[in-house]
Amino acid sequence: MRPHFQATPYRINMTLFSGQNLTCLRGGRIVFEKLDFALDTGGALILVGPNGSGKSSLLRVMSGLLRSVAGAVLWSGEVITDEPEAHNQRLHYVGHLDAVKPAFTAAENIAFWAGLRDVPADVPAALGAFGICHLAEVPGRLLSAGQKRRVNLARIISTPAPLWLLDEPATALDSNALQYLRNAVIHHCDGGGMVVVSTHVDLVLDGAETMNLADFKSTEAAL
């Protein structure tokens, strides 16, 4: 069932999120090089490629958690590392691990992460967007892997941010939960938001661009 969302327009007209000539080095190995990307308002970029091709590393570079050894990531033409706090406030980053505290309920977990941002949070809307209203008072330690993943994803709904960076968000999700994720991404893009997602699952996102990280594999020897 497609959940009901309230419209969440983002005032980021003409914003462009881009990367130029990016090269990433991890553990003495060039993971990818000479990589460019560009994402405009309402756009979605799907990252694919074999394990070790750099999907997670690219998302971390996009978030500012990892610096590239060459090139730059830009927001509206400004390098994101020049104002890291501003960039952090404009994005939601969801990594491999589910940041669910076992002693907190599902609702408390979402409220905790939302509390790190200086904006009002809508926890009920976040729970509803991923079909987990019935889990609101259930402690994190009692949630299944799929339920923890839904709680972790729900926090991107609780507070607004124009840019979503999602690393393998479909992990542990069944077909029903996957549809909630797809609906959330579509709604976010329809409202002018942007999404970059790495996945081995076809999310069926009309109009999304696909980037294969294997295309940017280094031809040079490891350093």
C-alpha cells in the first residue's frame, strides 16, 4: 500500500550537486579515478558495480566523511569541504550499519537522531512512511533485522534534508518494505529533493541515472 505523504517542497531551485575528476584512495589502493557526476533538483543517481568497486566510498566522499585525493565535490558551485557543517545539515546519510539503540523504542530512536538537527521532527510521519507505526513503542533490541532497517531509514523522513545518500538501503527489506522505500524516494524527488543510492536491487525509479563504478576502476598499480 502506498503511504500518504504531505508535500515537502525544498527551496533549492537551480541547485546542482556535482563531482569533478574524483579519485579515491583507500588502503593504498586507488578505488576509482576520474569520476564525474552531476545531480540536479529532483534527480536520482543509482550506483552499481561489484563489491569493492567504490560505491560506499563514493557515498562517503559525497557526504564529506571521506576526502578524495583529487577532484572536488560541489554544491551550487561551492566545494563542500569549505563549509562541512552546512553540507552536513543539507543531507541524510544512511550507511551499512543500522544505528538503532537497543534500549530505545523505535520512536525514541528516530527522535534521537532527529534531535541532532535544529528543526522540528515529525516522528509519526516517519513511522508511517515505512509502515512501522505499530512498532513505535517496541525496544530496538526486539526488532528484526528488517524492522531495524526500516527504523533507520525512517529517520530520513522525520526531518527534512534535500540530499539523501543511501548505502544499500534495501538490505534485509522484504518486498513490502522495499515498496515503502521506493515510494519515499519517489516522493522526495517529486518534491525537488535529490537521492544517490547504491544497491544490488532494482528499485525501479523512472528517470534515475545509473553509474557503474567499475567504469572508473584505476588502471594503475596499487600505491
